Amino acid sequence: MDNKTIASILYETADLMEIANEDSFRIRSYRRAAEAIEALPQAIADIAGEDKKMLEIPGIGKGMVANLKEIFRDGKLQLHADLLKKYHPSMLELLKIQGLGPKTIALIWDAFQVSDLAGVEKLAREGKIRALPRMGEKNEQKILKGIEDYRRISGRFHLDEADRTAQKVIEHLSGTPGIEKITPAGSLRRGRETVGDLDILVTGKAWSPLSKDGQRAAAIEKTLAFPGILDVLAKGDNKVSFKCATECKWTCVFFRRNHLGRRCNTSPDQRTTTSHCGSARSSKA
């Protein structure tokens, strides 16, 4: 286990302890130790069995040495695991949202037992967070904006944003010779609250062995003429993948001969993507 991983465990423990309203001195001790380990020029695992050398590191005391030895021995810190079990890993994501500090997150947890991004967004949109002590409408709107900004930065988008982009792709490709059906797939088809990559399944005669000369190539070029494309990441007979300027930035379009509702497995150039060829929200050309 490298220094960065160990420091991450200690940082996360400190964050979760703050949410749990633990002693501030203990919280600072975990953060100081994490900072010290991050700055070490050597792997702290190399001196795992030498307590004296570990105690020479500024910010590392006897209690932290015991914690580090537990991490080296068990591959985890029990306090960290217990806090994650209580508050769920999704709680850590909330700390990345501007307007959501440990005290506000603790306040929301105590009132609603909500610990995930989608749950907090739902509470804010329903006007429930403003009713909490020391909050109000202004802070509630700040939280919503923070969630929106975070999603754009992290590359995940709300379902309605993904749906808007999918409909634009459907409109763009409708009427193209050789294309018979355009169907949203992946997370959008399954109705997930947020979408990372937008997957779209395109089927038609252009991918038949008996297709007219140039029809398949023309359909692919039509796809790549979609307005707002910044970069084409992959291009082939069965799939194109591109980055857009707005909304769902990462879009993959999969091409198939027919549309029989079977599971379609594809292996994009940069990652493995599996999309289901469902019939939800489809458009016939």
C-alpha cells in the first residue's frame, strides 16, 4: 500500500469523524498524519516495523503509529471501516460539493438520514433543507448550484440533460438512408438518476451485408456531423465515440444490423462498455 493510499484513508477518516462530531483534536491528528505521509520522500511501508523511525516523522504520535500498523497488518483501518458503514461511502462525495461542509452534511443526516448526492439534491429541490437550523433558501440554492457544478466537472449529468442530448442525436439521424431505428441505451435507457457516458443504439439496413454501396459510410459520417462535436475518440463500422461541447460530453453511438432486444456487448478503444438494446424511447426513421 503506497503513501497516497494510506494518506487517503486517514483524510477520509478525519472527514467522517468531523461529520460524526468527534473531538476536533483527534480529527486534526489524522489530517496532520495524512499530510506528513503524503510529503514523505520514501514509502512509509518500508519502516512499518520500526516504531522509532515512524515516531520521528512530524505529526506521527504513538496512537497514529498503532493505526498505521493496523493498516499495514489488516489492509484497512477499523475506525475508517466503521464510519463508512455508518455513513456510507457516498457521504464522502458530498464533501466535494461547494456549500456542503461536514457540519451541514451532519445536519442533513440527523434530520433525514440521507447520505448521497441524489438524495440531498431531492431534498433541496423539495425545499426541505431551507427549513433546517442555520440554513435558509439562499444556502439551499447554493447547494443545488454546487451539485450542478460538481456534476459538470466530474463528467456525470442528470437524466434530463442526457435525454436532451439523446433526442438531439435522434433528430439529427432521423431520415438518414439505411437507418431504421435510434434508441437510447445504457444508463439512460435504465432510467438512472445520473449518466456518465451517453450510449445510443442505431440499427438499420446500412449494416446488412446487402446494404447499398456507401450507405454505411454515409450514415457514419452523418453521425459524426452532429453539431458540437469537439473530438472524435473512436470511429469504426460498429461504433463511433465522441466528445461534445455541452451537456453529456461523452457520447457513444453503436451500430447494429437489427434490433431484436438482445444484449449487445462492445469493447470501445478506451474502455469496455456494455449497452442493452432495449426498446424504450425509440425513434423510427
